[in-house]
Amino acid sequence: MGKPGRYFERSSRTKSDHFSCSVAHESDFSLSEGESVTAENDLKRAQLKDPVEFSSSASAKANVTDAGGEVDIFKYMNMPVEQYTSDVLAGGQIRRMGDNLFLLEVPKISLFSIWLKPSMTVIVEPSADNCVKLIATNCTIDGSPLIESFNINRVFTVKMVTQLQYFLEESSDLAARSEYFRADADLTVHCEVLAPFRLIPRNVIASTCTSVVSAVLASMLKLFINKLALDYKRWSSDAAYREQRRQQGSANST
């Protein structure tokens, strides 16, 4: 029997309807493109010398109303990846590289005269169970001359997994009924300690980096989920927009 993998399925609940993770086995499906990219990232991490690890998690949600019928939320979440616009996926900071592969450009992070600008490869994996997973790895960093002098791209790895779900919480009190998209992200960074920072305690380095990364992650996730909710509202109410997206998907897939 293979090692446990993960897939998404719809929970059978009466008062709260949502999509959640369940356990499967690798023998049930072939290795996905996202898993292949992750394996490459894990190999690079294994080659780092005594790296510091820091991580961050964030969640964000946005209210949404399922329009039902031919434009229900589940049809929207099951659209082919090529029909999602770059503006929705990351507020105009993501570029399609082909099929379900994107390049995510993170906003510049500055501290006095030092700045850095990360970019990451993102694999988007919609599932047949109406969930979407985004796997970001292969991060590279451009930066100020000081950052560039450290040749930092050789001494760190990043992995970020974001899971998008739709939730419906029913109630006998209509005012208490709740529908929303929720995105949950987990980010892990491993980085060798560069010479100028080796006198700083490792726990101080980790906590400082975690604080900075957490703020950026929370901001990006909130932007993403709000844009997604607005896009669904437009997609479900505007037939011309749906056709435009369909044609866009056809053009991107050729």
C-alpha cells in the first residue's frame, strides 16, 4: 500500500456544507505535476547546510452567495485552470507560464535601503471535488546590491500550499445563514544563515523573519479571496463575461 496522499471531497453534513481534505493512497493516482515540483524543492532543501526554518500560516474568507443552477459555485470552482484570469489569481501579480503553471511575483519588501522581491512558481490544481490547491515552490529573489551579493538564491527553499474551499453554514435563522470562500495557506522557508548574521541567535532570526513573512502572507491572501468572491459574482450574473472567459480558456489551451 502506498503512502498516504491527499485529495478533497464534499462532506455530507446537514447544517454545514463544505469541502474538506480526506486521505487517499498514492496507488490511487499518478504523481501530479505539483508533487513533482515539490519533490525537486525537497531535494534542494536536503542539500542546504544547517538551515534555519521558519513558517507561517494564514486564513482569509470572503462572503459569497451561490447563484445556483447553471452558474452555481461548484461549476465555477471546477472551471479549467486556463479560464481563471491572472487578475483574480493574484491581483495582477501573476503571469501564466503555460497550462496550470504560473509565476507569482510577490510585492517588494523593504527595510531601509535593503529590499528584496521574491517570485515563485505556482502550480494550480483544481480537483473533481470542487476544491482548488495552489502549490508555490521554486522561489527566486531579486534585491538590492547587498541582497544580490549574498547569492541568496542558492541557500534557501520555500514551499507554500494554499487550499481554497467553499463553505455553506445553514441555520433555521436565515439571518445566521453563512456562505463564504475560505483560503488557508501554509508557508515554510529553510535558509542557511549567511556570514553577516551568524552572530545573531538563530531563534531571533527565525522570529524576525516569521513576523515579516506573516504580514505579507496575510495581506496577499485577503486580496486573493476578496477578488475571487467578486469574480464569481460577476461570472454568475454576466453571460457575456462567461463567454469571454470560455474563449480565453480556449485560446490559452491551444
